[in-house]
Amino acid sequence: MLVGMYYNNKRVELEEMPVPEVGPHDILIKVMASGICGSDVLEWYRIKKAPLVLGHEVAGEVVDVGNSVKQFKKGDRVFTTHHVPCGQCYFCQRGHETACHFFQTKNNFTHGGFSEYLRVSGKSVETGTLVLPDTVSYEEGSFVEPLGTVVRGIDAIDLKEGDTVIVLGCGIAGLLMIKMCLSHGAGKIFATDIDGYRLEAARRLGVGDALHAREDIEGTLRTKNNGRLADKVIVCAGSLSAAQQSLKLVERGGTILFFAVPNPGDMVEIDLSPFWRNDVTIKTCYGAAPMDNIKALSLIEKKIITVTDLITHRLSLKDIGMGFDIVARGEDCLKVIIMPFE
């Protein structure tokens, strides 16, 4: 089979590998759509494990099933994810599934979604794979995992109808956050980015105040929000400047969600006194648990959240190098989908 082998962001090459053999508890998926995630081009993180086949936003067709697998059959159209929690540890039992050691360390994919065929093993068969409804396309199915992470983030901050929200960063995560906030009845929604293309995308979603991140965001918030800052500040840009800026934009009684964080070693200085005095909450969010993905698929199926309007590029596997280059540069693109059999 053909795979897209990652060496670095500028070198992702089409290579041949054997189709993985299916064990008794495995399934083999013919990959029909696999999204390039922003984390796939975090070179400082990925390159230390290179060469490898990436791709974790996957939808495809089941073409082989281990003899111990009962819940799936050949021909099933599915979404699948590589990281799932154990469901039994202290953290899973307390609702912190993505803090589970098993979730953070066990990869159940061989080799990755940027390949023609993908073997799914272990807990990812049991709790990480979902059958797609007939009305959900493979492209839409590839959004289940990224939307699942956003579902988890929104649940973490207890978003209330009428809340004023500001989203820092209008990449895919930020735009999905905006869609979720709109579906939850948020009041005023502001968004920031340093890229005009992404700001225009936010405006198309209905954000009237999509602002360049270097503007006077605090002043604009107060001017257009009756002197108040944001009830919910959602950080979807993994930069130190965005993290620092978020601390100045939250209203008393509000919440900051660090959905994205700066690079390891980048330190954010916080004067805790005003946060303590003003009852401000700081939350973090990482990954998606099985229930988050189930909710995400339901939102897509019911057309509560549309995702195909975020796709800017559909590329074949032979063009994977181009896809990585597009995402790494981040110019005039939102979601890039790799379709191995197109």
C-alpha cells in the first residue's frame, strides 16, 4: 500500500509499505478521508519521532475484521480515533479521561491515517470507532475527532446562553469553537487572529467583530460590550502572546479556557491576586474522550454543526507533501483533507 511518510514539514514522501495484518481483535480500514491537523505540523513535537506515518482524523470503510470482533463487519462506514482512555483508572473514573496514562501514551493505529489502509487495534476498536450514519459523508466523518475536542472544551467552561465570548485564533479549532458557541446561544462573539483569510472565515460564520490580534482588543471589547470584558475567553492559538493577552480579556466571574497552549518552556507570568479577588476561573482542555466523539458525530448528523464549509483543499495521497506545506504555511487555507483513493 501507499503511505505518506513524514520526515519533516518540508519532506513528506509517498512510499510503499505492506498492508498491516489483522489480528483477532483488530479491524482494517480503507482510508477514504483523513484531515491534516495543526498538530501534525508542530515540527518540534513530530520530528523527534520521524520517520512515521501521521494522520488521526480518519474516516473510511471496514475491509477486514478480526475473528473476535463482533461490533463491526466488512463494508461498515466508520470514524476511528487513535487515542482512547482505559476507562478504568482513577482519572477515567473521575471524568478526566484525557489525563489517562493509557490515552496519552498508547497509539492504536498502524500506521496512520495518511495511508491507503489502516489497522485499528485494542481499545480503539472497542470505544474509539463509530459507524457513520448514511447521511454523514467520509469528509464529515473526518471532523468527528476535531469537533469532539471542541465539544469537550465547551463542556468544560459551562457556556451559558447570552455569554460574551472571545475566541483567540481562527484556525479550524477556533472556527469550530465559534460554531459551537453560536449553537449554544452565546450573546456577543468576538474573534482574533493575525491572518486576514482566517478572520474573513470567522466573519462568514457570523462574527461581526473579527479583529486583528494586534489591535486594542481590550478597548474594543469594553466599547462594544457595555464596558465589560468577555465572560468566556477561549484560547485557540498556541502562541505565548495569545496566552498573555487572554489574561487581560476576562470579566469578573468569567473563565479562560486554554484549548491551545504555548510551546513547552514558554512561561506565562500571572498575577493571581486579581483572579482570586474577581472569581476568575482558568481551565484547560486536551483531546476528546469517547463520549465527546459520540456527541460530535450527533451534532454533525443532525446538521447542528456543519463542517464541510471549512474544507479548503481536497488532495490525493500523492499530493500529501503539498498538503503539509499548505498547512505549515497557513496561508489561504482552513482544513486540508487527504483522500487516498481519489
